[in-house]
Amino acid sequence: MRANESERRRAFQKNVNADLNASQGKRRNGKSWRRVAALGVAAAVAWGASTSGLEWNDVFSTTAAFAADAKKTEPSTAKGFAEVSQAEIDAAFEKLRPAPRLLLTDEALADVKKKVDADPRWKAYLDALKRRADKTLNAPPVERKLEGKRLLGVSREALRRLFGWTFMYRYTGDVKYAARVEKEAVAIAEFSDWNPSHFLDVAEMTTALALAYDSCGETFSSENRKKVREAIRDKGVEEALKIRGWWKRNNANWNQVCWCGTLYGALAIADDEPELARDAVRQAVNGVTWSMASYEPDGNYTEGPGYWGYGTGFNVLLLAALNSALNNDFGRSKARGFAETIRYYEHVFGTTGDAFNYPDSGGGKMFEPTAFWNARNLGDVGVAWNENFQLDAAYVATKHKVKYGTRSIDTIAAHRLGVCALLWGPIRETPLDLAKIDAGKPVDPSEYEFGNVAPKELGYVGVGDGRNAVALFRTAWKRDAAYLGIKAGAPNAPHGHMDEGGFVYDDGGVRWIVELGPENYHRIESRGMNLWGMNQSSERWKLLRYNNFGHSVLTLNGAPQLVDGTTKIVETKIGSSGEASSATIDLTPVYRGEAKSVKRVATLNPDGSLIVEDVVEALADREIKVERRLLTPAAVEIVSERVAKLTAPSPVHCGDATLCKTVETQSEIPSSFSVVAAETENDFDSKNPGVSILIETATVEAGKTATFRTVFSPVERTEKSGGEKK
Ligand SMILES: [Zn+2]
């Protein structure tokens, strides 16, 4: 099996190269894409954008807007947004709130106190924030030590510390926190600079110092007060306004983070630097529209759930500060797409709580403290399902020492914006029924419900700019319900994979079909491989995690999906409770030259079963060797040519039961199943331990059309003590 697989891969590579040499210039969009890709790479090099490990947020956040930016430092607004004039800003400043005005106002603190009294989850969360704040009280202040070209890790630690201590000072009134804030703020103010060559570092640092100065500045000595204020002015706000930052009119996360930092600095020192503050606030309010426009029309975020958290989180901080300081966000929070984007974000997590982790998103569970603001902004606190889910699960796990395969409350509260969850999270109207949860004993997930804290719809379809369109369905907002996340778009989208038609599938608390996620950027680049080329022949596509061999998609004649083909979700149905949901994707554009047409229809049924049907139409003169791949972490047993049995790796919450699913092909032409490990013999490919690829192979004759159909059964639950139930 292994030999066949590597042979297949060698043939594939040959195919890639041949395909490329033959087709440069032939592919319709090749030229314009190469231009954008070149800009992206140039910018990544010029600004030291990271390509390592956890720092993937800011890589490739560059578009053609970059070229225009270099000529201007003054941002106008993006199309569709009204430009806010200096006169409007000046008028708003007439009502500038006295400090503290950044988030931690008296009203906000009173609201937190109410929440902590009413909801034990928030009491536990507050305790975790306090443990975190206390843990670093005696640590030495952060130092200006660069990692490569970046200071970002230091800026982030500074933000985590200063936001945490500042909040604890405001909440408890204990001056030990304010004293520690002063010490840290002075140390940072004395840095020679905050590393403006990689401006995210300045932005996060300015945000941190602004929060500190705003809430604790009155307790500083007058000398330190002046020192910190001048550092915010000189190293933060003025630095941002004077540089020709490409991010000023960029459409992704840098724009949001950098304008946020600038705005925070400006509002913090507005009493002493009124003119600078008003100018900076006007530029931030207008400049941030460039990224806010990217959520149009439906809130889908092209860069996936991981980037969503970083960019949207700082965008939220910016809007929330406008409201807390000026009681006026100039209508920005109601912008089309941005106002609804929480729907995209909440649906992009499966019922297991794991993200549908396309393109290059980290997998697993995430907790974005600022997402509660988006839900409030939409007027529906229940829509922040993932955050409620993470909080509930962490609370139960911590209080009752029950492992849910989730994280502790200390872990989720350790987010550097962790305070925001407490500011904006809802009181749970239906208290968790802890009496049902027997300490130490695994719990049937079906008993663990979310009551009123759930979105109303069972699905979301978002097209965004078309490069990463998604259809996201579930059978219920419950842990053991079924979930399907499927995508269309183009492989040459930022961070794109050859994953068109790819999907993830949850049921019974288990993720049965997975997306492998990103390769380790640093490891690939340190080998001298070009990870960021987005041409058909780019080395990127040698990687199993990026090409179609490492996705639950079709492969036709061993060929890669075409990078410039843009596939579309052409039809969808979002079912109500008890109804099926389905999406139809026209995949033809990524298989041009191999097939006349290719269509995938995925249907999620209310009983948790899933049907994936592919209609493949061959060209008149060419047969098609079809491979339909499914990536699963389950143990795979080939029962017969057309039936396989998947056994879940034992999930932590299903007690003594073993969970299985039967996968049957009902394809109308002869086909057979085989299984290989999700790895290659190439040393540049990461291992994917425990993941298997179930492959159905068949041949469609020239001129013919074949329909392939895979049916996943509902979860089959076998109690270890014997007996079977569903
Ligand atoms: Zn992928």
C-alpha cells in the first residue's frame, strides 16, 4: 500500500511539473495572480512577516492595495463607507469621557460585578484572571529582546500583563496592581523603540500602555506619568502617523491591529495631546474601514477562523473604545458584513467545538474573548455559542474535575484579551444543571445542553469575496449533534490549499473527517522551500497538507486541483430542526482538462448521517481515473470492497461506549475502497499520526457520466459491557 502511495505521489509531482511547464500563460488568471503573489512575498520579506509557528496571523496579509499604499500615508475610507471629517471628530471630542475611558469605565466595572454575583461561571473566570495576574506580579518587567525581526512576543506579554493588572486594580481597588502596572509601564517606556519595522509590535505595545495609563496613570508619580505619556505619543501614536505603513489601507488583520493601537494611544493621552489625538482618531476611524470592507456582504472571513480572531478581535477593541470614550463609533459597528460576522465565526466551529480549520487555521478549540462583543452588537448574546461552549465546558471541567477534552478555565482566561470576555459575556439565563454532573464520572454529552444560549439557525452559508466560500450545517446546537463544514473557492486564495469540495464532519462528539491544517512554516522555509508561491508549479503544492492528496476531495487522473480555478457553492438548503441541510458545489473549474464537469452535493441528515455525492462527467475523448479521498482519525476497517467501518479514537466523554460509523459507497459504477496512512516518504511532510485516508477508486469511461455516492451511517454506539444502542 505504501509503495503504491509513493509511486502515485511521484507520478503526481511529474504531472505537476509537466502541467506547469505546458500551461504557463495558458491559465486564464495566472498573470494577475502572479502579480499579487509577488507583492505578498515582497511585503513579507520587507516587513519581516513571520512564517514560524504560532505567528501565522500576520503572514501574507498583503494585497494589491499595497502598491497604492506606498504613495500615501493618509488613509481615506474604503468604498461603501462614509468618510468621517475632522469636524465630526472634534464634535465627538466635546463629549470625551474623563479617564478611565478605555473599556474599564465605572459602568463597565459595575456590570462585571453584577455578572460575577449572578453567574458562577463568571466568578470562576474572574478567579482565574486573578490567579493569572498574581502569578506575574513578582516577575521582572519585560525586556526589549527581539526574536529575529520581531518584538511581538514581548508586546503580547506586555498586553496580557498590563490589561490583567489594570483590570484587577479597577475591580479590587488594590494598589499593589497599580504599582506593578507603573513599574512595567515605565520599563517599556524606556525601551529605545517598540520595533516600528514590524508595526504589529508597536500596535500591541501601544494598546497595552494606553490601557495602563488610562486606568492607573493617576496613581503614577508625576515624573513617571509624563514618561509613559510621552512614550505613548512618540513611540506609538506619532510613529504610526508618520510612517508609510502599507497596512494603512490593507484589507486584513494588520490594518485592524495597527489602527487599534494608534487609536488607543491617542485616546489615552487626549487630555494632554488634544490635537494629535483628534487627528489620529480620525485617521483610525477612516483607515480601519479597509479591513472592515472585507467582511462584506455576509460576514464570511476569507482568511478563516484563526485569522478571524486576531483581526476581528482588535477591530472590536477599536470600536469598543470609541464607544467607551466618545459614546460614538460613527456607525462603524453596524457596517454590513462586519455586523453579522459573528454568525460566520460561530458556525465555523463544529459540534465537537473544533474549528473547521481551513486555510491554515490552527485546529482544535479556540476562545476569542472579544466575540461576546460581536454577539451583543448583533443583539443576540446566544449567537456566541463557541465562547459559551468553551466557558461552560472549562467551568465544568475545572469545578468537577471532569475531562471534556477541553481546556481549564485558567487556560482560556490566559488569553491576552481575556478581560474582554468578562466585560461583554452574557449571564447564563439557564444555569448549568450541575446536579446532573456526577463529579469524576463521565457524562453523556446529550445531557449537556446549552439551553437558550445558542444561535437560532442550524446553518450558515457565506460567500465573502468568493475565494473561500463555506456552507456550515448542524443538526442541533448540542455537543453530540452532527456537523458538516464544506468549502468552495480557489486554491490560490491567501493561505489556500487544494481543498475545494473538502469538508469536516462531526457526530456523537467525535470529528470523523478532518482537515490536517497548516504545515510548519518555519520548518519548510528553513529547508529553503518556497512555501508562498501560488503558481500551479509552486513548491507549496508538493506538501501533502496543501495538495489534494491530503484533503477529503476528488483527485482526477492523479492531477492537482487547478490553483486558479474558482469553484462556487451553487445551491444550498439550510434545514430547520428535523430537516436535512445540503450544499451543491460546482467543482468543474479546478478540474479543467480532466473532466467536462464535476459537481459535489453534500447532505447532512437529522439523524446525523451524511451523504456525499459526486457527479463526474468525462470528456468525450478521455477516461478519468477517479479517487475520492476521506481523511479520518478513526480506525478504518475495510469490511468489503464497498463498505468500511470507522471506529472513533475513544473520546473522553463517552464513557464505556465505543462509537462507530459505517461508510458505504453506493456509486453507480464499480469502485473499491483502500486505506493508507496520511503521510508520505518525503521528509518535508509532517507526520499526521493516527490519521488514515480512505480512498475509493474507479474509472469513468470517456464520454460517460458517473454518480458516486458515499453514505455515512448515524453513530453506532456499542457499550463495552455488551449490547448495542443508538
Ligand atoms: Zn487543508
